[in-house]
Amino acid sequence: MQYQRLALATSLLAVMLVGCDSSGESIAKVNGKSVTQERFDAYLKFKRVPTQNNQWVSRELDEYLEREGLAGQIEEQGLLPVEQIETEVAEFRKQMLISRYFEEFLRERVTDEAVRNFYATNPDQFQAKKIHVAHILLRTNQAMSEAERQALLTKAQEVYSRANSQEDFAALAEEYSEDQLSAKQAGNLGWLQEGAIDPTFSNKVFAMKAGELSEPLVTPFGFHVVKVIEGPQVIKQPFEAVSGDIRYRLRQEAKQAELDRLKQAAKIERKAPAETEEAAAQSEDDHAAS
């Protein structure tokens, strides 16, 4: 039902526009009102009909005129509430104006060049300090007794001693690590970003060098024996990986700024309700009488 009302409102909007269009070459009359070539050309553009395809254009014109006639006749029947239809048409027009305006505004404002310039002038936002590490994890849990935790720590220290004695780290990870995902990959955790992991873990490993091995580290996950594969490096995200995020951010910022500007520029004068004005006037009269 809502869709039907919107479709009717759209048709009536077209009728109203045609009725207001007194300039341009007339190509037909519908219910006594001229339909101009200029208006029909705008319709063809809206429908994306190629004007060089005469057969298609002719078919669209027949359908266009038929809908104009139908909408005009429905309007004359007086069956529908005129104020409601006109309100729906007006709201649809406002919605369309706002939407189309921002489509064009943002297309011009947020260009490929603007996106690239933002990437080039804000390098700190697209780079991070990272380190490539592997670990062997022995998990703890809250239900463990202190004796159990100490036994697990002793085991972690033994794993560290063996790794520090040049035993194969990958084999030790596969045998002891309870991080099943990394254990199958020689304990490899990949590139970790500074500050994005547990502070104790991050502070320790980012102070280490390539090839260095840590004694057991305690985190909420358990005891870690960590090996640095590649030392800390500042890694910059490629433009292609972040261009979409930059474009979205610039569009949101540009749209909000333009919305604020337009709202401030709009001249809105809201009058008090009639009863409020009458009450104020009566109060003044009473005050004067006293």
C-alpha cells in the first residue's frame, strides 16, 4: 500500500511539473496541458533511454503520456485526499533533492586526488610498528591452584631451556604449545602490532631483537616462551588497502560539514501556536487592567 501511494505521488509530481512547464517546444497535450520536449528529454535521461534508439524513445513516449493522462484523471476524480497526496509529493521531492544534491556534491568534493592527498599527508595514520614472532603457550586458568601454576611455570622454564640450547623451536612448539593454531605453524604468530596485544607481552617482545628468545612471560592466557623471527619494523599500509576507508571517511566528514552549513544557512522562523499567542495577549491585558 505504501509503495502504491509513493508510485501515485511520483506520477502526480510528474503531472504537476508538466503543468508548470510553460516553456519549450510542445510535443503533446495531456488533459489540456502541454508536454514539452525538454521535460520528456529529462524523463529519458532519468530512465537512461538512449535517444538514438527511435523505437525505444517512441515506446517510452507512449507510456509516459499514458501515465500522465491516467494520473491527471485520477487527480480530477477527487477520490483521494488532495492535501495528503500533495504532502507526500512534497516530501518525496525534498528527499530526492537532498539525496541527489549530496550525490553530486560528494562526487566533486571527494575525488581520487583528494583520497591520495589525504594518504600522502597523513602518513602516521597508515603505518604501525610491528614485530614478527613465534611462541609456545602453556595455558593457565582461574581454577588452577598455586601449586599447579608453579608446576606449569617449571615446565615452561624447561621448554625455554631446551629452546635456548638450540633445540628446534618448531618441534618444541608442536610438542608443547597449547595454542593449537600456531603450534602447527612452528609457533608462528605472524606480524603483531605494537599496543594491539597484551601490554606485558607487547612491552617485552618489542624490546627484543631478531633471533632473541624470551624466558616465560605471564599473560592472562598463560606462560609464553617467545622467539623473535624478525625485529621491530615500521610497516606502512599500501594505498590500495586503505583507499576505501579513506574515501568513506572523507565523504562522511564532507557531508556532515555541508549539512551543518546548509542547516545554518536555512532561514527558519517558527511561530508560536495560536493558543500560546492568545494566552500571551490575554496575560498582557490582565496585567494592564490591574
